[in-house]
Amino acid sequence: MIELKKRLADAILQKLSLFNAEHGLSIENVQDMLEYPKDAAMGDLALPCFKLSKALRASPQMIAEKIADQFNCDGIGNANVLGGYLNFTVDQHFAGRVIDRVLCEGERYGASETGKGKVVVLDYSSPNVAKPFHIGHLGTTVIGHSLKKMHEFAGYQCVGINYLGDWGTQFGKLITAYKLWGSKEAIEENGIDELVSLYVRINQEAEHDESLNERARAEFKKLEQQDEENIALWKWFIEISLAEYEKTYKQLDITFDSYKGESFYTDKMPAQVQKLRDMSLLKQDDGASIVDLSAYNMPPCLILKRDGTTLYPTRDIAAAVYRKETYHFDKAIYVTSAGQSLHFAQWFKVVELMGYDWYNELVHVPYGTVSINGAKLATRTGNVILLRDLFAQAIAKASDIMKEKNPDEVLDEKTAEAVGVGAIIFHYLSNTRIKDINFIMEDVLSFEGNTGPYAQYTYARACSVLKKASPTGNDCELSTAEEMVLAKTLSQFEERITQALDEYEPYLITRYILEVCSTFNRFYHACKIVGAENEKVRNTRLRLTAAAKQVLENAMHLICMKTPEKI
Ligand code: ARG
């Protein structure tokens, strides 16, 4: 559609010379004025002529009529005046060109070079080692990775960073718990589960035994001082945890470019603390060092605790400086729950006050909370649902449904995994990210309604048509409204990506996938494809089917969904 908009804007601009006015408008100006009519029956693109009234010193109605008179633009079949609007309808040529383009560009269809030469660093997933990797992390993981894929598709060079929470007082707790109650064999056997139960136990017992907290602080201090035994335990805990995370990332097809976690920045913080001090930005508050942000209506940003140890914001500041120096990013994106919004607003402000001129390249992308069947989760008490278990549950349900649908076939486990995990991702990315989400498994995995399985099923349907017959040549004879609507929907992919990137909203892609599915399914039910009335029509429909399949594939991959050819 973007291409057509340009051509249309150009044709409109030519017509503006009919008015005796120095309007000074460019193609871009006119292009920006074009809208999609709310009611598709009115047309495919509209020019609200009142936007031109001032520049042309004429009434909208008159402008519309003058432009419409003998209007000619390749791809536009009709120009209709309605009130002060000029409504355009696309024609066969346009649809034909869309199909050609999709088939010719294949998996690059929708890609662009918008971000060429620009670097984007994305910080996402970033679980805290020794704490459970639970469904609260689903958002950062899938939103983060989708944003990465979308940026890459738009030509940006991306660096995906898993900023592991591999440092902090929780290690003091874990080391204490291990020394008191742990066993090497149990951890080797049960991996992260054993670590989590040790962590949960110490938190519970510490509620009525303060000495455990004291001991945990002491163990952490020893760790900071490079105590050999504690360092070895710490490394081991990370290794065990990473092995577990990798399994989940594999199911999601996610890889990272860097795993530099919080601990990496230990020796990079002092320089930033010194800079804050030199700039007189540090204030003492009850023994702690803070940056006063009252002028910006925010509570102070904590830099050093009373005992001189560093904090979460201190590490984030040091990490941002390191990333700027290492990757020379044009944008650094952080995906976390909305609960951390203040933290980001605070340290972004501190970075600005420190005089780093790239402070406005830092972007926080927050998202809402998750519950399952209405139940909220709490990490400390162990009342959590692990990402791993959520996936397993979805895969099991998907397997049941597939077995029921195809009782005579051997279950393809890879497909069941793609459907189960895909259903979760799709449901998660179905609404604006800031909205809280509730998972009701029945709905998430339904093959009807706006779900992941429905999208994958539609894709598989297109594949099965194309298995029966392949398109040849480059016929283009669209004979029904359903075909036109589908072609128009396919033409909008690139614009949707741009919008999704502008708003950091992968759900706009999810919504677009649903539009492609519904227009494809309407076409599929209304038109005979393989059995069409003649060769030209049949071939056009096969090509349209192949184009829809391609767009679905490209779009689903952007939101980390797999596309099995058969379900
Ligand atoms: N590890 C943190 C958590 O699980 C998220 C880290 C987000 N990234 C950052 N640069 N602060 O809550």
C-alpha cells in the first residue's frame, strides 16, 4: 500500500496545479493526508479535502471535484466525491502487483531498510538466577524477542542482551540455604527446582528467624570479596539455572547475542559513582548515597546503600554506559513489567543529569501483569507457575486436541509443541502490552476464535491447498470481492510493521495476522481454488493463496510463532 500511496499522492499533486495557489505542498505532505476510510465500502483510500482548503483557498467539495475530474493513477480504478472527501478504490492492477511482490520477495516481503546503519540494543528476558523463571517473565521474553525480530526486519542491526540477574543479596540467601540444608546430589539431579526450593525455604524460615538474614548478608559480603568457596557455588548455581533457561528459549527459538549479567558490571560501577560524586550529584541520606530527583517529581534514586554496596540503579547506569561505548547504539530498549517503570524513569533521569547526551535514546517498554485462571502469583512464597510448566501444560493440551482431530495418525510431537507454545505466545501478544493478562487455558488453545491454533490452522490450510496444486505463470484475474479484500490486506503488512515499531507493540502484528486469517478464510469459503472455472482464475487464486501463506509465515515469525505445514 505504501507504494500506491506514493503514486497516488503524486497524481493528486499534479492535479493541484489546476488551482491558482502557491500551495508549497510536497508528495510527502499529500501522502500523510491520505487515510483509510472507516467503512471499506466507501473506498480503499481517502483524501480529506478540508486539509487542503487553506492552502488552495477553495472549499473541500470543490477541491474533491476538481481532482476527481478525469483522475488517472495506475492502480486506482475509481475516484469518488463524497462530501468533502475524495474516495479512491484500487483495481486489479494493484492487486496483481501485490501478489507479484509477495511471491517475488518471499520471506523478505514486508522487510525494509528503515533502520539501515542504526544499532538497537534490546535488554529482555533477564531472569534472576536462583529465583524461579516464572510466567511473569513471559512478557519480557516474548515482547523483547518480537521487538528484536521486528527491528531486524526493518533493517536495524540488533543486539539482544540477556541481562541475567546473577548478582545480589539473593545469592547470600541461596548460599546460606545450601550450606544449611542443601545437597550436591539433589541439585545435580533436580537442577533449578532444588535451587528454587532452597530459596523459598530460606525466605520462609527467615520470616521468624532474623539470624538467617544476617548470615545471608555475611555470605554475600564474602562473595563480593571473592571468597573462593562462595564464588564456586555462585558459578555453579548460574550454570544450573542457565541450562534450564536454555530449554525454554529453545522452545521459543530464542537466542541472545550477549549474556552479560549484573555481575559483569561490578568493576564498572565505581567510575560512575565517582562521576556522580565529582558532579556533586550525590547526596547523603541517612548514610546512603542518593541522587535527589524531587525537582522532577520523583523519589530519590538510590546509588549506594549505607554499607557502601551498590544497588539495582547503579548497575543499570554502569551497564548503559558500557553498552553505549561497546555497541554505539542509536536506541537501547528495556522490556520489563510496569512495576519497574519508576526505576527506569529514575535512572534515565540520572543519566541525563550526568551529562550523557544519549539519555533520550533509552527506552523503557513496560507491560502488565499475568494471572492464570484469575490467580495472581507471588515469587517469594513459591506460589508461582514456571514458564516451563506453563508450556508443558499447553503442549499436553495441544496434543490431546490434535489426537482427537486425527485419531488415526501418529502424533507429531514437534507440531504439538509448536501449537502449544504458539498458543501461549499468541494469546500473550493479543492485546496492548500494558493490559493485564489472564490465561484461561481452554480459550488459549481453542482452534476457534482469535487464537494461535486458529492462525496456525489457517496457515496449514493454505499449505494443504498448495500441496494439491502449484501456481504457474503470472496470471492475474481477480473475479470476486473476497479476492480483492485479501490482496488489499496483504498489501498492508509493511505499514503495520512500521506502526508496531513506532509503538513498540507486537500485538499490532498479532492483530494483523488475524485480519489475514479472516480474509483468507472468507476467500477460501467463497471461492473454488483448485477447482476454479478456468485456468486463469485458478492460477490467480493459487497465487493469492501462496501469497497469503507467505505473509502469514513472515508475520508469525515476527512474533516468535512457528508455522507447521500440517496440524
Ligand atoms: N532481572 C530483572 C528482573 O527479573 C529484570 C532486569 C531488567 N533489565 C534491566 N536492565 N534492569 O526483575
